[in-house]
Amino acid sequence: MATLSSKPGLRYSVSDWATNNKQISHTAENKRNVSHDIRQEGRALRNETTSKTNWDEYDSSRRLSDRINDVTRWKENLKACAQQVDAEMDALTLSKEETERALAATLLPLEVTAECLNLREGRRGMELVCDPVEAELKKEVEVIDGAQRILQQCIDQAFEQLCRLQEARQQLTIDLQDKIEALDVDMSCLSLTIRSPEISLKPNPTRVPPGSTTPQQWEQFSRYNITRAKEEMQASVQIRENNSITRAQVQNELEAQRMTVEFALRKRTHHEEQAYHEMQWQLKTTQEEIAELEKDICHLEEDMQAKTAPLKLVHTRLENRIKRPGMDLCRDEVQFGLVDEAKQLEATILALKQKLAHAQHSLQSLKQHEAQMMEDLSRKQDALSLEQRSNQTRQCLTLGVQTEGLPSAVVPLTNSSGRHKLDLA
């Protein structure tokens, strides 16, 4: 009888087989459902991410465009402010140069005043007086010194303000250059698309670079630069107004003092001319008196000489009558007459001698006084000549005032602003 061979191993029942088939079918169905859900979710995610990516790209471009508009607006504001600063620096530089010319114009009056004082030191004797002219000349020196100090202060203030304007202008320049560079970068970014060949993945592109600022800090920085520049421009306008007022005041003070000095000088010259003419008349009359006195002295000497012969005659007669003899030696009327005549002649000669001595003494005194008057007249003439030279020296100031309003070629001083022009185009 033949034997049947059997495959060793575990055998399953029909029910297990059927159960296994159902389980496989159920698992397949579940996995298909999961796969379907995943596919649906993937499609929805693809649609959502595509829309989100497109929107984000649009929103980023819009923000870039808004940012470009903001940067452009601030760039224009900075550019306009920088142009205003340039114009104000030019105006302040011009005001400073005018003040420097006004300061240089005070050198000539100071030299003229010093020359007048030196000339008047050449007066001699009693002509060297401390008169109103000297007082006004010294006052003019003080006025000019004060004007020079004030003008120099104005120049220093203008120079310091130019430095502050230059600093503000430099800050505007730096900010404007940064805005221009930032604008170039943002416009370049705005021009990029997903099809641009220069795009690529970058390592850690979301990092925050050092020195980053917030939009508030960014806007506040530019606003501060513009505000500071406007404040400096306002201060510059005030300085220019002060300089203009100071120059006018200084000019008025110098002109008023110049007119005061010239009036005092003309008045003093007139007085000296009167004194000189008076001294000339006194000298002339004194010389005439000397001539008359010299004639009278000659007449006195002639009279004295003429009295000598009568006196000799009387003396001879008296001496001869002494020789009368005896009783004829009588003191008769003739004798008394001769004696009276002799005494009268001697008294006359003595009176003439005394008068001659007085006349000679007076003549000597007159000649001494004549010499003094001639010396004083010489001093007065020298003093008058010095006053006339002072008037001539000061004529250049009068000519300067008359030609002040005429156009003249003025060499401009070096522009002390020293700024660098920035191309704002």
C-alpha cells in the first residue's frame, strides 16, 4: 500500500485564510484612503504655497517699492536741505568777506590819525597845547580800536558758524550718499525676478548684520540731520544780520568821529590863523615903534649934543667974569643970570640923559620882545603848517567816503568755508 508524503509546516484553516484575505484588502483600502488624503492635502498645500509664495513675492516687491519711495523722498529732502546749506554758506562767506573788507578799511583811518598825532607832536613851546583836536584824535583812535575789535569778533563768529555749517553739510552729504547707495541696492532688488540669472541661494541670508537700525531710528537720523542743518542756517542768518548791522554802526561811528575831528581841526586852524595874524600885526606895530623910538633917541642925543655949546659958553662967561678986579667982582644980575642959565642947562642935560637912558632901556626891551614875538610867530607858523598838513593828510579819508559808493574791483578773500561740492543730481 502506497504512502502519501506531506509538506511539513504550520497549516492554516480556511477561515484563517479568508480572514487574512479580508485583512489584506482592508489594509490596502486604508492605505489607499490615506494616500488619497495625502494627495489631496498635497494638492491643497501646493496650491496654498504657490499662492502664498506669489503673494509674498508681490508683497515684498510692494514693500521694496514703498521703501524706495521713502528713501527717494528723504533723499530729495536731504538734497534740498544740502542746497540750502550751500546757499547759506555762500551768503555767510560773502558777509564774512564784507566784514573783513570793513576791518581792512579801518587801517587807513588809524594810520591817518596816528600820523596826525605824530605831526602835532612837532609843535614847539606854548603851541604844544592839549587842545580839543588832540582829545578828539585820541578818541578817534579809541573808536577805531573798538570798531576793529567788534569787526574781528563778527569775523570770528562767522568763521565758527561756517565750520558748524560745514559739519552739518558733511553730515548731510554722508546721509545723502548712504541714501543713494541704499536706493541703488533696493532698486536692484526690485528689478530681480525668479527668472533673473544672478539669483542664487545664500548662506544664512536671514542673519541680522551688526549696526542694523530700526525704521524709527533710520527716520529719526535723517530728520535730526535736516533739523540740525536748519538750526545752523537760522543761526547763520542771524549772524549775517548782526554783521550787516554792526558794519553799518561801525561806519556811522567812524564817520561821525571823523567829522568831529575835522570840525575841531578846522576850528583850531582858524584860531591859530587868527593868533598868527594878530602876532604879525603886533610885531609890525612893535617894529614901527622901535623905529620911532630909535629916531627919538637920535634926536635926544642930538639935543644933548646941542646943549654942550651953550653950557660951554655959560661956563666960559662965568669963568671969565671971575677975573674982574676989585669992587667990579660984583654978583650982579648978569652973574645970577649966568648961574641960573648954567644950572638950567645942567638940569636940561641931566633930564635929557635920563630920558635917553629910559629910551634906550625901552628900546632894548622892545627889541627883546620883538625877538620873542618873532620866535613865537615862527612857532605859530610851524604849528599852523602842521595843522594844514594834518588837514591834507585827512583829505584821503574824505575822498574815500566820497568814492565809497562807486563800483570798484575788489579782490575777494579766500573762501573759508572749504566745503566740497557734492553732485546732487
